[in-house]
Amino acid sequence: MEQPEQTTTKAGFVALIGAPNAGKSTLLNSLVGSKVSIVSRKVQTTRALVRGIAIEGDAQIVFVDTPGIFKPKRRLDRAMVTSAWGGAGDADVIALLLDVRKGIDEEAEAILDKLPELKRPKVLILNKIDLIERSKLLELASRLNEKVPFAHTFMISALKGDGIQTLKRQLAEMMPEGPWLYPEDQISDAPLRMLAAEITREKIYERLHEELPYQSTVETDQWQMRPDGSVRIEQTVFVERDSQRKIVLGKGGQTIKAIGQAARKEIAEIAESPVHLFIFVKVRENWSDDPERYREMGLEFPRG
């Protein structure tokens, strides 16, 4: 008796690249349908290559959310940019995301100049299309396609979800044939500990994005399953100066308490269990020059 023909599965990697604040994290969350990448008003918040996994028909699409590509000044910035281009070079498809309101600015120009070096199929995703006139949008699309031959151009609003399904279907078609790379129920391969740290960092930025400089980091030190099914989590927020520590703690510890409550609620959702969250704030001077911190964030430490 003949076996029914098995459906061919597809699986591959899509690198999402773009300038800071182009909306990559919002797009990733929208494509995957679950929160896997930190979303923040503060630029350059994605540090390591957080991957989200989307299923579309028989295809599994693994999104590599690269750090925003910008002109690196500090050592941490250089590590992030190197990581972004490395992530793009290894992918099956490179997706360039642009904020249409900014058009081809200096940051976009720098990315467009470098893109031809990457010998991979490329797609263009124009985001925030609801905020620009249609004639300007079409003119921008044609100018970009003159600079780099994109296999497809998509016009979307990541925030509203417009055009997301079409984009997902087309990316699924572009994936190479092969077995799925991750179990079906696994939406992100970023370990829960790292994701929990990202959530807390996001909550810090939401509350303190005016007062707190970008150089603060969160590490999950302990993730302990308890007999009652709950999780005890200990995290440390590292800042570079005592004045920053006071800002994070707030008067009578009120600020860190509010941050902890917001983070705990969201971490409990991804951990699918009750969470007891304990956050400590420590000063670690010049942590952004410490190679060990980079390794923990999955980045190469740039010498010099």
C-alpha cells in the first residue's frame, strides 16, 4: 500500500536589519504573535540576536532581530554593529526595515551602501505607511529599489498589523526546504532567563527613559523552580554611578518596586507560572568595558 506523500517542510532564518527605532522589535512581536523582543522608546535596546519563531503553513521562519545599525562610537556600540552584520550574513533572507517618515537618511544610506556585500536574497519592508502620503511612499520605494535590487517590497504598519500576513506568507515561500529547526511550541530560543532580564530592562526604560542613560544592564542571577510550581527569580540591575542607582531605586524604593511589579506580571506570562521576583541594584563602574559582560550578552568584545 502506497504511503501518502508527505508535505515538504521548509525552515530558515530571516535577518531583520534597520536603523534604531525603525520598529524591528514591534514587527518581530507582530510576526511571531508573542512578545519575544524588547520594545522601547529608547534607541539601541536590542543587544543580542533575539530570535523569534513564526510558523506559516509548512514553513518555520526564524527571525534574527539584529541590533539597530548605527554609527558606533562606544565599544558596546561597535560590538552591537558587528553582531548585526554577522547575523545578516548568515541568514537565508535579509529583510531591511525602514521608517518611511525618515526616508533615506544618513543611517539608511549607510545600510544601503553595505547591503550589496551580502550575497543573500533581500526584501524591503517599509514601515509606518499610515503616516505618509501614498505618492511619497511609492516614490521612496522606487528610489530604494534603484539603489539595491530587492526581491520584494512590502508596505506595512507593524503597530496596526497591516500587511503583516502578506509579508509572512512571502517570507515562508522564500525559506529553503528542510526539517523544522525548533519544536513547534517554542516561540523563542532566547532562554527564559535572558528574556526575563530584557523584560525588566524594558520596564526600567519605560519609567526612566528621560533620566537614565542607555548604559544600564540587567542580569538574571537565579531562576529557581519551587515545589509549588512557582519560580523564584533574582535579578541585578547594573548601573555605572551611584547617582543612577538612586534614580532606579526611587524615593523609599518606590521606583524599583513599581518596575518589579510590572516586570513580574509579564515574566509570569512567558514562564507560565507564578513568579516571585527580587531585584537588586548595584553600581559597577565601567561595566561597558568588561569583556565578560559582552559574552553574557552574546556579543564579541571589540578590541581597541
